[in-house]
Amino acid sequence: MNFINSFQSEWLKKKRSLASWLVVAGAAFTPSIILMSRIKNAAKLSALYASNDFWQKLWNQTWESMAVFLLPFGIILAAGLIAQIEYKNNTWKQLHTTPQGFATIFFAKFLVLLIMLVEVFVLFNVGMYLSAVIPSMLFANLPYPTAPIPYAYFLKANINFFLDCLPILALQYLLSLQFKNFLVPIGTGFAIWFLGVGMLPWNYSYLLPYLHGTIDFLISSGQFGNRKIPPLNIQLLAVIYFVLFTVASYVLYVTKKEKG
């Protein structure tokens, strides 16, 4: 019960920050652009809406930007914002005087981040669907897509991308709890991501957790080219990183002398 109360408190704090808006904006960004583009070019899309691979094309089009940079960037910003709520209001010491253990505080905040990530995935998939059907509702020449929606494939791909994100979430949470200056974890996260993009042609680039989503997308969409397929399962590696980063984050948080 104590954990539930703590989680509810952290959730309310999140609602009063920019984190909530970040979820909506991040999930709606790409589907909104695609929707506007299709409305603008509706007269040229009849063949696309009648194609058998309509949903696969839409999936690749929407997930390319999401997997490569929107999700990593959003996670980097969200983790920083959650920790910054306490730093900005100078309430870490006040929080630690409440009758709840360090583990409760740590995992309540972490659960908020995980649920925010789930929200992004749900809203993004809804947005992707709407970007496909709204044009068919507005224009007579665009019928509802005749191709069946590959639900099983989409579900599996969503789970894979979600697992790909977990190491980034855990590491950014670690950094955000350790540094009071908001720019340090944000700058570090962006620097690691940019470094990873430059390392993408490297055969061992899969070892960098910030690239898991990018590699996963390139492989699933057939754009990985002649590069060597990772010898390890990307999602399994992501889960291992997630566990290691989470444990390290908790240990560093508990043993930190000055908590805020």
C-alpha cells in the first residue's frame, strides 16, 4: 500500500510537469506529419490505399523516425524531467523525510517512466492508425485500406521496440538521479546517441544500447544491407543491459551521500 501511495504521488507530480506533454507530442509527431502529407497529396494515393502491403509501408514510414531518434530523444528528456521535479523545487530532502524507504521512492519514480513509455507506444499506434483511415474518411477516392492489418506482426514489433528502449530508460534514469544539473544527463544521452549513429557501420555496434531500436528497425524493414547481422538477440541483450543499469542505478542512489 505504501508503494501505491508513493506511485500515485509521483504520478501527480508528473502531471504538473512538461513530461505529460512530452508523451503526447512525441507520440503524435510522426503520425501528424504523415496525416498532413496524405491530406495534401490525397489525389495521388489511390494506388497506395489499394495495395496489399499498405500497412507494412505505413509501419516502415512511421517507425523509421520513431525508432531511430524520437524514442531515444524522448526517453532522454523524460528521465531528466522526472528527476528534475525534485531538483527544481528543492524537495529531495523533504521527500526523504517521508515515511517511505529509498527503494519505494526509487521504483515509484521508475514505474512512472515505464508507464509513460507504454503510453507513448499506445498513442503512437493509435496515431498511426488514424493517419491511415482519416484520409479515407475525408476523400472519396481513397477507400478504407483493403489489406488486412497484420496484428500479430505489429504486436511483436511493438514488444521488440519497447524492450529496445529499456536500457536507455534505465541508464538515463541513473544519470538523472546522480546529477543535479539538468543538462548533464541530457547532454550525455545525446552525446552517446550521436556517437552510436557514427558507429552504426561497425560490426559490433549492437553492443551500444542506444542503437538497439535503430538496428532492430533496419533489420525488420530489410534496410540493414550487407552488414553483419548481430550474433546476439537484440532484445535479450537489451533486457540484460536494463537489469544491470537498474541495479547500478539503485545502488548508486542508495549509497549517494548527498541525495539532492
